Amino acid sequence: MLRRCALIAALILVGLTTVQAHADRRVALVIGNSEYREIPALKNPDKDAEDVSNTFRLAGFDVFVAKDLTKLQFEKEFRNYLAAADGADLAIVYYSGHGFQIGGENFLIPVDASLKDAADIEVQAVKLDDVLQQLRAKSKIQVIILDACRNNPFPRKDYWLRDQLIAAGGTGLAQVKSSLNTLIAFATEPGAVAYDGSGDLSPFSSAFSRRALAPNQEIRSVMAAVRRDVVEATKGAQVPWENSSLIDEVVLMRRANRPALPPVLEKTVPSGVGPVALGLPVPVDVDGGAVTVSIERPPALGRLILDGKPVSTGEPIAGKDLPRLEMDVPKGAGAEDEVDMLAYATHDEWGGASQGILVFRVKNGEDAAGKQLVASLVAEQKQETVERGIHITGAAEAIENRDISVPVGVGPVPLKLDFPTKDPAVSLKLASYPATGTLSLPDRTLSPDSSLMADEVDQLRYEPQIGAVKPLIVGVEIRADNTSSKPATMKLSPSVDPCDREAGEPLDLQGVVPGLLPNEISSNAVDVCRAAVKAYPDVARFRYELGRALLAAGKVDEAKKAIQEAADKGHVRAVFELGYLNATGTGTPANRKQANSFYAAASDKGDPYGMTSWGRALFNGYGVERDTGKGLDLLLKAAAMGHTYAMNDLAAIFTEGRNGVPADPARAVAFLKAGVERQDMYSMNLLGRNYLAGTGVEKDPKTALSLFQKSMDLGQPYAPGSLARMYRDGVGVQQDLAEAQRLFELATDRGDQSAAYDRAALEMQRGDKADQAVAVRYLAFAAALDLRNEIPDAKATLAKFGAKAKTVALKQMRGELKSKISADGSLDDQLVKTARAVWEQANPRRDLF
């Protein structure tokens, strides 16, 4: 009978309980820039960032917080944030610092910006529209909040934007058109100025932090409340404004729709012995708030008592007092083992409610059997108290000093704590939340105030923040009703998978590491990436990195398959790589049109490599109708993401002036310097040439020499040739033909066709002492490496040599080969073909440089 009643009660409870959905992924990037180097510092942004980041953390966001960012630091932080935002339900950027408009474009200003020259805005500032476009490519809903509407503090008033010099705007920021499901909020209306205020926080940030914590409030209601507060605080001088195209509801501070309660409970209650404790567990609010209880259906066989006073139906009881609730069953009741039921409701501070049910059997407690029953119940209660203490101690021991390695970038990872109890009276309260990353359960993301029931602890998961490497401490308090709690701490140690370390790629917006260039991938990468794919079959990044490793190992067919699988699973850089394979004819016939379709798809998803290649194709009309404006814009966007290849392309465009874009060598130098700042060896070599020629900068051979040397040391293929010409001609250094020869030969080994041609010319300058076979050898290399026919004189000059020198050179090169090569064609053709084979044998990887 008791079991049947319990089943009925359980069915009633299920009907009253709302099922929770899975946890959404919500990420926020909070930036506070105060300590500007070239302009006056701002008082509040650092503190604004700290306060607002705490607000988002309390709301359960994965929060990236950064202060006083330089341009390079912004690029790094933003890339990590975008990787976390990939596929997110909601992505937020909150920026406090300097910002102003130019030509209707809004710019956020890093702390190291000087903005002295016309080209500086493109390489030193952050365009708001670029930030927004990246978020659109990554997330379902985007929110950008700007406390940055201040006057332009820089003396210069005109800057390059695309192909025009534009005068800087007036005060404040310009209005922004938002796309579908986007909200952009400004601290003040377009064209107006926001204030720092007199306190530690700006009026806007202070109001936002306070209002955003209102539970279950839609963001547009939050922003309306913020507007009222700021208008009041500034006496109408500052009016916050937002532009919204949201079609989905956005709630920042979500609260669970019910306090946590155990399943239906069962109890035996003796009659005629006075008040008997019911032993109801404390209801736990999983979000950390207070809970009240009310009796919905009192028992029919007795009355409820709390601290000696009767409890009426509907009367509120503090949740913490529930374990002291007693039931007094009068004498004579329960003579025939009657069954009764108590139903109660719990309520949290935010309107959430849930129902609890206690099914109990009333037995006569007066006769000898009753006295024995009472004694047994007392003993059970004591034993339960002892066991609960053991449970708490055991639970603390299970957690204390655990050091759990958690892989980065594979989603939420179960912590597998093996919690030793499922006692419904036991709960776990978070005492110290990890400084980065998020703790979650399958149905909700946890905040610093969250609690878990005992049966939920084994479902606890942690997702490390991308870019975080330091171990993190999590503190908990394990509680059981009103008994004393036990503290425990554990360490979470983020770990990067060996595949990411060995084959991760730079600027991969779905990656988790700074990345390696193709020639830096080790021979071990294939094995560790195969293991990663096996361990995490749903993580597309590992399949792409396996493809990179296979390409480096020369296993092109396997590589193409892995890259295609990664692209099919949504890895954007893999889509770009398919374009590269088609463009270069690697593992597939060269197809520029097909390559462009992949480049365009990757570009649309915000990939800087895709932007660069698609922008280059559009600007130059490579396999597509030329669109100079769109091509230039994509190259500028890729450069803004930190892609040095785009910077070098732009430098070439601005140095020469191409396709209607005016020449501006100083603008070219600005992009090359930006590339050098990012340690790009190609930018170093190109900028060295500018200093050597005095193009866009004052001529400085010493600086050129330093740049060439550093570029060469990093492995750049053309820098040895640049350095060799300085020694050959005695420019900036004492003439040294032997050193020039050595450097030309090193450059040839790296694939520099111009250096090979110059090495041949250097040999011929020796006149009668020249080694004709050596000259032939390097002319053959020049022709063999000149895939774009940039040195047509190489073949023409080779043709002028006699058969004797050619035969000697050909025999020597064939002797260097490990395998035979066909002797078809003319002697010149054989020389060029053999030279190519010798070079490829020494450089077996197609992507070495």
C-alpha cells in the first residue's frame, strides 16, 4: 500500500515539475583599456572591466577578461575568444576605453596606438565592423556593448580607409547597422560623448553591472533600466542608446526554474508519542538564493509543528528550517497502519517553485510494539546522522587534493569525481569558482553561487578557457541539512593535446594554440594526431591537423581525405586548405575556379587565410572577374586579424600602386612594420629592401642588414639572396664576394631562383677563372625554380653555354640523385629537369617554405 501511494505521489510530482533544457553556450569578452601610452590615461575602464566581467561570470558566461591591450594583445585575445565563441548561442563583447569614428567607421583604440601617420589607423586600431562580422560568422546571437564614446584624442585628423584619405569624425561613435539577431549598445547616443563619472566606475558600466544581475530579465528591458539610471546620474547629459535586430530573447542572468528537491520520500511515524521529526532535507536553490517552503496539502492524520508551534497550510517556512519540521499524530491514530501524505512547495527569490511529497505510514506507538518501534526509529535517526557525517567526510576526501588534467578545446570534460553518496540531504556548494573556464552540468552552466545535489556531482563537467594554461583551484563546501559542512579543494589543470602542439596552425579561429608553420611540423605529428582523432572523433580540428601532418610527411592522398573530413565537419581552415590544394594542384588537378570557391567559403566564415587568398584573387582577377574594392577590403580585414601574408600583399599594392589604388610607400612600410612586429620573416625581408632603397623610409643600410640577417636566421628563402647582394656590391658592408657566393648558394638551396641566377652571374664575372659547369648548374637551378617565368633570361643564358660545360654539370647533378631520372629532351631540358629533381630531393615537402 505504501509503495503504491508513493508511486501515485511520484506521478503527481512529475506532472508538476518542469523539465530543464540543455545548457546554452554563452561567451563574453570584456576589455578595459585605461593605461594609454601616447595619450592621457582613462580613469575607469580597468575597474569597469573587472566589475562587468564579474557580472557576466555570475550570470554563467565563459568570460574572457583583458585589460590595457596593445594591438597585438587584442589580436591574440580576440582569436582565443572567437575559438570559444564558435557555435555559441550568445557571444558578447564589452569594451571600455577610447573609441572614435572616421568616415562613419568606428574604431576601438589599443593602449599602444599613436596614430601619427595616415596609415596608422589600419595597423594600430580595431575596426568595430570587423569585430561584429567575426561574431556573426561564429555565433547565433551577437551583443556588443561599448562604453567608448569619447572624443578623438589624437592630433592627426585624416587617415587612410581602403583607397581614400578620410577626415576623422567629430565626437563620439557613429551609428552601426546591425544584422539579424544582433544588439549593439552604446554608452551614449551616436555622435555624443560618454563620461568617466566621479566614482570608480563609469556611469554606464556601473548601471549595467547593477541592472544585468536582475534575474530572468530580457536584455532590452535591462538596457532600458540602464538608460534611466545613466540619464539620472548625469542629469540628462548622457543618454545610452542601442540598436537591436534581435528576434530571439536574450536573458543575461538566468535563474533555474525551481529549487532542487529529492524524489518522493517515505517515512514511518508513530502515533501517541508527541511530535516526531520528519527528517525532511533542506531544499537547495541551485543558484545560491534563499528558499521558502509552504505546506500545500497537510497530513490528515496529524498536525505539523515547527519549534513547538503549529504550522498552517500556506504558511511560509524558511527552507533551512525544514529539517526541524515535526508531526504530532494523536493517540489512537494509525491503529491499523494507515497511510498518509504531505505535499509541500518550495519557492526561490526569483519566482521559481517545485513540489515535494512525503508519503508516510502511521503506526501505533503506545503499546509494547509501539515503544519498540519508537526506539527503532530513534536508533535509525541516530544511525542516519552518523552515516550522513561519514558521507560528508568521504565526499570531502574524494575531492580533496585531486589534480585533474582537462584537455583544452574538446568541449565540457566530465571530472569523474566518483562522489561516494547519493543522499538527497547532501549538497555541494561552490566556494571558489575557477578563475577561467566554466563548470557545468548537462542541463545548466554553473555560476560562482551555484550548488549541486549529491546525485548531480558525478555529472560535473569543466571546459577550460582557450588560451589558459595555468592550473586552477576549485573550492567546495559539502553540506547535509543544518549539520556542519566540510570544505574541499581540487586542482584543474588545462592540457593541450599533443596533436595541437605538433600540428596546430597559426590564426586558426577554431584552434587552441599559436600554431606552427608547415616547415615546423615534426615527423611525430602524424602519430599523435591519429591518436587525437581516435580519442575525439567529433572534434573536426584534429582531423584537419592530421591532414596538415600528413601533407608534411608527403602522404598527399591521405592528407586530402582527412582535410575533406574536417571540412565536412565544419572546420573552416580545412575549407581554405581544400582551396589551396586545388590552386597548387596538390593531390588533384589544378583548378583555380574551384580553389576560389573554397577560398570564398572560408572567407565568408571569417578565416583570415581565406580572406587573404580570396581577396588576392578578386583584387588581381585571378580566376575570377576583378573586383578591386572588395579584394582590397578583404585583404585589409585579414591584416586586421593579424595575418602577415595579407600585410605583405598590401605592402606590395601600396608600394607600386595597383589597379587604381594609389601608390603610397609610407603606407606600405606601415604594413611591413606591422608584419615585422608579428615576427614574420617575409615582412622582414621586404622591409629590409625598403630600407636599402629608401622606399617609404629614409635609406638605412644598417637596418636593412639587420632585417635581412634576422629573416635569414628564421629560414626565409629569399633573405640570404638579399644579404648576398649587399656583400656583392659593398652596400652597407665591406665588399666580400666569398660571403656573397655562400649566401647565394644558401638561397638557392631554399628555392630562390633569383639568387641562383645571381650566383651564376657571380661565377661568370670571374672571366677566365670562371667554372663554366658551376655557372651552368646555377642557371639550371634558376630555370628549374622559376615556376612563374619571372626570369626568362635564365634559359636564354643557359642556351649560350657549350655542350662540354653542360655535360659536366649534368653528370654532377645526376650523381647527387638517389634515383635515376629519364634522359629525354634536349641537353638544356635535361639540366633543368635534373636541377628540379635535386632540389626536391633536398626539400621533399611541397610546403617547406
